[in-house]
Amino acid sequence: MFNPLTVITVSCLYIGFLFLIALWVEKKASKGINIGNHPLIYSLSLAVYCTSWTFYGSVGKAATSGMLFLAIYLGPTLAIILWWTMIRKIIRVKNTYRITSIADFISARYNKSQGIAALATIIALAGIVPYVALQLKAIISTFEIITTPLSTKIVPGSSLYVGLLIVALMTIFTIMFGVRRLDPTERHQGMVVALAAECLVKLVAFLASGIFVTYFLFNGFDDIFQRLSASPFNKVFEPEATGNSFYLTWTTYLVLAMFAIMFLPRQFHVAIVENFDEKHIKTAMWIFPLYMLLINIFVLPIAKGGLLLGYSIHEADTFVLGIPFYSGQQFLSLLVFIGGLSAATGMIMISSMTMATMMTNHLLLPVIEHVGWLGFLRRYLLECRWAAVAVYILTGYLFEHTVGESFMLVNLGMISFAAVLQFAPVILGGIFWKQGNRVGAFLGLSAGFMIWFYTLVIPALVKAGWITESLIRNGPWGINLLKPEQLFGLTGLDPLSHALFWTMLFNIGLYVIGSLYFEQSKEEQSLTEEFMNILATGIIPTPIVSGETFINLSDKKAAILKLLHQYFPHTKSQEILEQCLITLRLSEKEQISIVELIELLKEIEKFLTGSIGAAAAHHTIRNSDIFTPVEEGELSKVYAEILADLKLSPSELKEKIDYYKEREQLLEKKYQTLVENVNIGVYRKTGSPHGSFFQANPAIVRMFGYDSVEEFLKVQTYSLYQDPQDRIKFMEKIKKQGYVKDELLKLCKKNGTPIWGSITAKVQYDEYGEIKWIDGVIEDITERKLAEDALFESEERLRSFFNSMTDFMYVLTNNGIIVQVNPAVIRRLGYSEDELIGSSIAEFFTPASKEIFSGQFPILLNQKFIRHETDLICKNGSIINTDCTASAVCNDREGIMNIVVIQKDITKRKRAEESLVQSLEVLQSVYNIATTIRGSYEAVCEHVVFNLANLLKIAYVSVEHFEEDQIRIIARITDGDFTHNEVTPLEYSPCTRMCEKNEPCQTKGSLHQLYPKNKLLSQYDFKTHLGIPIRNISGKVVGALSAMDYKDRTFSEDEIRLIEIFARYIAYEFERNVMETQLRQLDRIKLLGQMAAGVAHEVRNPLNAILAITEALFQDIGDNPEYKPYLDHIRTQVDRLSRLMGDLLDLGKPIQPSNLHKDSLSSICASTVDLWKQTSLSQTHKVKLVLPAEVDNLLVMADRARLQQVFLNLLENSAQHSPDGSEIHFVVSRPKGKTARICVVDEGNGIPPENLQKVFEPFFTTRKRGNGLGLSIVKNAIQAHGGDIIIRNNAPPPGCTVEISLPIF
Amino acid sequence: MKKKLINLLAKTGFSVLLFCLGLLLFNWPLTSVVNTNIELFFTFLFLVWSFIILILFFISKSLDTAASQNNPDTKNTNV
């Protein structure tokens, strides 16, 4: 067992948790997030139908009556099949009239009758009190079970205080959840979500108990059924035991439950009043029956299991809790208790809340209306509802306490079901039968209620002992025909079926008779129309009709506020009024018309309806003093004026209306004829995701290639799209905008052929803003689209061509103004598009081209085509040569529309042509020079400078030779004048740099300032110098071809190449000249050598003879002093002649190549010095041999003896020209490339410059005793070794240097 | 086929038919045929009930796709 306090605490915590859920949901709702707006919440909230009666009572009923209990859930399942039609209609009425309860709904339909509303409230009150009693009984019973020790017997109803506590808690919870404020919409989102949670909990709890009993205490359904068949309880479930009345009772239950699911006040509240969206019905249609199936699947096993386990059949109502509890499953039993509590509290809360609303709106308010001193209660409507909740629950408890003990739970519930069945005829008749009226409804309801009370409640009171039993047995006053359970002698029916029969007979009968007998008022007729057609058309808001504005709005506002203030606080009243004024756009007005006042009151009435019900609101407005007699008169006048304007009597007006109806029908027919014959497709389709047509004209059928309209209407719209995504996009767009205009879509015919359709469509909405359907027209534009596509493709190609072509392309107006250019123009010319567009094309031509274009333009206009070369000026000033083609674009009407100009950039071609011409000229010049010039080297140089000056158009050209430290200008032309053979120091020339770099070199600037010591430059103001080196055959720079000009110019590569050509030519000529000179010299030397050798040979023999004779004479007479001087002189002269002859022989003796061998240069030099030391001159002159380490391994091809002789000669020559005691340096320098250098440096007097070139000539000597052959022989020998020899004065003096170059290997 | 089935399920007439079928299956005399023993009766009722719920599920889904057919104006008629 559980401690009672524990159970109460757990229960309070559970309810508190639900309350937190409700608060959270309402907080979210205030931020616009409607959690309650979900089909699952709606479906679960409907399960409030499954109260503790289901939770506990079904098992009790199953234990006593077998499967009879299931009819209570099969009935709702059958009813719910028709909900999409029935409930949807009622929901729409609710939304339109702000219905707050079932009584309100009935009243609204029947002319907002307060009497009917009150009657319905009384029926509901009387009918539902037993139901509340049933819930309280369940809670109290189960509380007692789980709080009573197992060994102690439970005494039912022993704990009065528990019941009162539960009543108090239920009252508080109900007020907290549902009656915290006056809500004009009467929608309690938080409470509904909490209720859904409760429904989930009770399902889980029941399933847990069922699974425990079926699978833990038994081995499943089969086990229970098998055991039952062997037990005495089986008889209870045998068909024979149930008897024939079973099927009648079964059907009665089925019928009662079918209507109870809709018309029980709490069901009406959750299904209709709390409904957010009628689409939720669709989900609820299968989820709610599924819920009922699940919660009932274990009912029979639990009932049977309880009996098999030995529990009393009288305790069957509590088997669900009792079996787990007595089996020791504490937690499970607590869960089941919470489940039962959920079932009971859910019902009590919703039921008491809706009943409290009905009681205050339909019972209390009418009383307040009639009892003046109770008027103050209007301000305390909310508090009155709280009191109503408390009274209602307490009444239920008292009923349970006094009557409930004598009934099983199910029986109590069925009495309630029978009560609410009385609403069925008036509600169903109200929405489906036009003639049903207020009187009929009142008669039917009254009769049904009275019969119900007499046949079901009176017997219950008898059973409770409140009334004597003879009333049932003998009837009142002994009249058998009035026996409550055998009324009018009807026997053979169970009490419930009996009551059902008579109540329905009287109810329906009087409702129909009353409705047929009495006529509806006009107002009621109007309401009936609206109720009947609510699904078809909805309520169309009446537009405000303007009229004479004579009513002071502020007065009316005050009156309305006064009226509202009776029910709401001042702030709330103000809010309601402001909202109504804003809705009707009257908030800015001071005066309103009578029509506007009516609309305003209608809006106020709607708000009041939400809080106090339709009947009370209508009555309140109608009885208010807002409408003055003058205004009522004015209203009548308005209607009269309408009739007067129409010049009609009321009967004529009716005729006219009929006429216009007829005319409308004719127009409709004409419209249909038009639509059927038009060539454009007209359709009406659904807005659902897949979409289907429900109206279509023949044109659209033909368009898509279908055979008939019927066939087309069966097609889903998505199948008409080539790409299903297009439909999705189309639907998104039309849903977003509400319409589409000329929407282009790719569709397909029945046979799959693609077509292009232009669709214009508009969405039609219902009053809830949902898409009702989509009306549209569609035009087949396939041909047009294909043509457009082809045109577009062509344009794209042209545009692509226009943009991508590298030639310049312009589109001009017919007067030469540019209207379009391609990117190549912008890119190449450098102008922006803005600069080009709007300008004349001629503005971008050079003056010459502009002139040509101006001359050609009339020809273009005349002949439509011209072609010529034009030069364009770029933005940066450069010129572009173009080949320009212009064509005129014409049409027949307007003549020349545009001129298309294409310019091909031919700048490079032009430059190439010019360059070619120039090259040809150069080649011609070179050819001329090469072929025509004959003469000296100087003459060739003169021709070259002349031609170059002409070709390059420059002021100065010269051919220069470098000689030691000076420049010899062979020939120059300056401003057309020739000058020859000038000498200028090398260091003062711009060619210095060229020599250093050994490459062409340009110098810019004022040359006479840069080289102020250069006498030539100082005479002119040259600004540019170009020096091209002239190289000899071995690549050595021997001179330069210089070009100078007065202007600052840059020599192009072509010009430099041209000068280089001439430089090479000069070099060639130079080499030729040198070779010729050398050749001539060699020939001369050779000749001399041969001659000298011949002479020497001829002379040497006589000399030898003279010498022999002289020696003989010397021996004979040498001692004679008289002859001795003569003999000495003869001997000396003969020696001298012998040496001369020897030299002459050497000069003429060539060096044989076979005598040349690789030899060490340093070794040769060293041996030479050794030989030198043996000569006499070595006594007076010292030779210093300098041999750097780098020359140790130098090898030369040499005739060692001849080379030694050469060096020795040079040393002797130096010694002879040097003062005694001076030193001679014999230096072998580091090699330069492949050339070894050997220098002999003396400290003598040097050589006069004019003799420097002559020293190597044979027989040239400055000494009296020299023969002038020494250096000639040296030079011959060196040249025979492939080397060269030069001589120069030392700088600074004294002395001179002989430098020998020898190739090394 | 599927489209036809959806359209059929979404029609009000089908709901009425199902309602009538349910009434027939859950009432005398059919119930008396299966009410020979409690186990059979129990199985019969729950099977039929499950079947009806399944049909209701399909009706619910078909109403989503063909809701307009419940609208009186959405009859298959020419314009």
C-alpha cells in the first residue's frame, strides 16, 4: 500500500507538471508559436472521451456483459467516418459565429434563442453530472485501493474527506487550466496540450496493466481464453447468457456512443471549439480510432484474468488497478492510478469548464437580465464561472455520494450518453434540414429531455432509494402505461433501449412537427441559409455601404463601452472596441452612417458571443440603448430609399430579384458558351500538391491532345509538365503571389509532344485563407516560342560574334553617330564605352582619314557599301591603321536604319611593309656599295658614311680607327661635308664606353658637354651618339662606325642592325687593306731576302778568299808596323761584311714548319738569358727575367734556336739603345686567352713616334753602324711562329717596349 | 489505378458506404454469426475494427490529395 500523503503528493506533482506544460504552451502561443496547432495534439485531445469510465468501467462491463463494452468505442469509430463532412461544417459555423459551447451552437442556429440555450444547458447539466460523479467515484475508489493495507477490507465511501479533497483539487485544477480568464475565442491551447499529454499517460498506463496481466500473470490471450473456457465464468460470456436482448443493447450502445463522441459537451469543446484547423480532422479520423482500439485491446483479458485469479465480479471496475496492486506491483499500480487520475481529471476539467461557460452564459446571464439587482454580476462573470465550476463538481460528488453507489460506472455513463443524444436531432437537423426552426427545436429538446429524465433518471433515483420502488413497478398513481421503464406499455426492452426509443420518438417527432407547423422568422431563415451553405460558400464579409454620416461616433463609443463594461474591465472593453473600429476602418471617423453603426454593433456582438454566448450577446445588443428610435427610423428610411430609388414595391423587388437571378443564369450560360468556343484553354483546378482539374473547356483538351473533357479531368496536373520541378515552382509562385500572369511553362501533350503554354491564373481563397481552387487560362504559344528561341539563338550567336571578334566593330546611326561598339574597340583604342557611344566615328580618325571618310560617307549612303583604309587615333595618341568596311543596314519602310562598320587593324602589316621597303633600300645601298665601290680603303669609308647618312637621315657618320690611345677618323660626313684622316684622343670620345663594353653603345645628351675636351664635338651640338664596333678577323675592336644627330633620337634595332652591316663591311675592307699591305710587305721582304741571300752567297766566297789572303799577309807582314794598321782595317771590314752577309742569309732563310715543336716558353726565355750572359753586352747591361708562376707551363710551337735568336736580338737591340748600367726587363706576362705575351722593356731614349711604324722595315736604322735588318729578321721570325710584334714608347718615358704575341697550346 | 483509388476514397459517398458497412458488420445479424464463442467474437470485432481504421487512414491521405472533391463545386463538369 501507499501512504495517502504520498499518493496525494505524487498526484499533485503530476498535475503540477501538466500545469507547467500548459503554461509553457501558452507562453509560446503568446510569441506566435502554436504548439497546440498540430493534428496529433488534436487527435490525442479527443481521447478525453476515454475517461475513467473507459479506464476502469470497461473492464467492469466486460466482466459482467462480455463484449458489450466495445460498442461504446465502435460507435465513435463509425461516427468518425463521417466527420470530414459533419464536423467540418460545425467547425466553420463555430469560426463564423465564435461558438463557445454546444448550447451556444444550438442557440445560434435557432435564432440565437436564449430559451433553447438555457434548455440545452440544463440538459447537459443534468446529463453530465452523473458522468462527473462517475469520475469522482473512480478516483475515490482507486485511491482507497492503493492506500488501504492488503489485509484490510475496503469499505467503499468510507473516506468522505478524501472525496472532498479531490473535489477541491479538481476545482482548483480546472480553474487554473481552463477558467483563468475570459477568452473571447474560448480556445485554451495550454489546456489542450496538457490534456493530450494526459491521454498519452493513461494509454501507456492501461497498456502496461494489460500487458502485465496478459503476459506476466498469464501466457497471453490464448492462455486466458483456454482457461476461461474451462472455468464456470465462461457462462457469463456465452451468447446464451447474454440473451437476445444483447444485440438490442449492443445497438443501443452503438447509437448512443456514435452521438456521444460529437455531442458530449466536453467532446464538442475539444473537437469543435478548440479546433485550430479543420484539416486536423483528417488525421484524427484514424488516430483517434486507433487510440480507442489500443486502450480496449486488453480490456477483456484483464476482466477474464481478474475473474480467473479469483477476484470478485463486483470489484471488476477496479481490476485494472487492483490486479497489479494485489500482485505486489507497487510501481505499476501507482502508474495505473496516475493513468486513471489522468482519465478522470481530463474529463472533469474539460467538462466542468465548458459546463461553467454554459451555466454562466445561458442560465446566469438571462437571470441577470431579468433580475435587475443582479446586474453587478456581469462584471464578475469570471468569478461566476469559477463558482459554477465548484458547484458543478460538488454536485457531481454529491450525486456520486448519494446515487453512485447503486450503479456500476458504465451504467452511470450511459445515462449521460442518453442525455446528450437529445441534442442530435436539433444539431443534425440544424445543419442539414432547412426547415428546422426554433420552435421545433425547443419542443423536441424539451420532450426528449423530459422523457430521458422520466425513463432513466427516475429509475436511478428509485434505485438510490430516493423514490419509492412502486413507481417503477406500478407507475405513477398506479397507471401502468406510465411505468418509467415500460412507458406506454412497451416491454421487452432493456431500460436504456427503452429510453432511447421513447426519447428519440418524442424528440424527433416534435422537432419535425414543430418545425413544419411553425414558420421561421426572416432572421432565422438567414441564419439557416448560412448554416446550410457554410461549406459551399462560407460567410462573405459584407462591405461597408457608405451613407449619410450623421451619427456621432463618440456617443456610440461611450454607449458601447458602457455595454462592454458590464462584462469586461474598462481596459479590456476599450481594447475590444478599438479592435472592432480598426476592423471596420472607423477609428479615424467622428461621424458614421446608420449602416456603419449596424456593422459596428454586429462586430461587437461577435466579440460578446465569444465570451457570453451567441444568445446572450444577441439579446444584450438588441436590448441595449445604442440604437435610438431616430436611428431605427433612419434605418427604415434607408431601406425605404433603396426601394424608392428602385421605384419598386417590396413584391416588385422580389420579382426583380427573381429576374436578375434568371439573368444571371443566362449570363452564366453565355459565359459557358463563350468559354467552350474560345481557342484559349480555360480551366479550374485544385491547389493540392498533386493537383487535378475539375473544370476544363474543349480548347484545353484539344491543346493537350486528349479525346474528351472527361478524360482530361482525370489527368493529374503534374503529368502535364515536362519537368515536375516546374510545377513545384509554379505552385510556389502562385501561392506566394496569389496569381501568375503570362507565365511561360514547358508542358507536354498526352502523347508526350512538348508544347509551350502561357498561363495566367488566379487563386481563389476561402474565408479561412485556404486555397479553394485556381482559375486559369492557357494559350498554346509553341510556334511563337520556337520562333522566339530561334531568334534569340541567332541574336546570341551574333552577340557572341560581335563581342568576340578582334576586329573593331561599330553600329552607327545613319549620320555616323556610334550607338554600339564591340569590346575590341574599347580594348584597343583605350576609350571607355561612354566616350565612344554618342560620338561621331569621325572624331576618332586622323585628319587625313577624317577627310577620306567624309568624302566616302555619301557614297556609303548611296551605294550601301564602302571600303578604304583609315587611321584611328588611340586615347594614348598612338595611331592604328585599319582596313575599314562600312555597310548600310536598310529596311523597306525607313531606308537606312544603321551602318555597320568593321575595321581590321592593319598597323603591323603597314609597319612591315614600310620596314620591307626600308630594308630593300638598305640592301640596295649595300649592294651598290659592295658592287660599285672600287678604290682605296678611304674611298670605301667615304661611300659608307655618305650612304649611311642618307639612309638614316642623320647629320654625322664617321669611320674611326683606334690607334694606341688615339682615334683616327678615316672619313666622316658632317652635314653633308666630307673630312678625312683626323686624329683625336680616344679618352675624349663617346666610343670609349663602346670599347669597354665591346658592343654597340648609345649615348644621349648634349655631347659637347659630356665630352668637353673633344675638339670635334665642341664644334657641334650633337644630342645622340651611336657607336658600332668594327672588329678585325680575330674579333678585336679596331675601330668604330659612329653616328651622331642633333636631335634626341633612339636608334631602332633595325637601324642598329643596318649600321652593323656597314661596320662589318668596313671591317672586311679594313682587313683586306691590312692583308694587302702585309702581302705587299712580305713580297718585298721575300724578294729582298732572296736577293740578299744571292748577293751574300756571291760575296761570301770572295770575302773568304780576301780573309784568307789577309790572314796570310798578316802572318807575313803583320809584324811590320808600317802595314799592320792596314791589315787590321782590312780584317775588321771583312768581318763586318761577313756578318752582314750572315744576316742577309738569315733574312732570306724561311722557317720550316717541320722545325716547329711544342716547347716551354719559360724554358726558352731562361736559356736566352743564359746565352745573353755570355755576350759582351751583358757586362754593361743587366737583364731581369720576370717569369710569373702562371707561365711555367705555357707551351708554344717554336723553333727553339730561332726563337732564342729573336729574343737575343731584341735584348741586344735594347742594350745598344740603353745607357750603360741600365737594366733590361725581359718579362713573360700572364696569357690573354690563347696568346702569350713577351715584353722586352728598356730604359733607353725610346723611338721617335714617326719612326715607330718603320722600325721593322729592312735596312731602317738610326745607328751609324747598324744594317737595319735586325728587327726585320725578328718580325719575320715571329710571324713565322704565328705571332705578332709591336713596339711602343714607354709611358712615361724613358725607354720603349717591344711586345711579342705568340699563340700558346 | 492509384489516382482512381484516391479519388474513390476521397469521395463523401465512399465514407457513407464505409459507415453503412461498419454498421452492418458491427450489428445484428452479422454479429450473431460470429458470436458463437467469445474468442471468435473478440477476434472478429478487433479485425474489422482494424480494417476500418486502415481504410480511414487511406481516406485521410486521399483527402489530402483530392480534398477539393468534397467541395460541391468540384464536380467533373465542363465549364
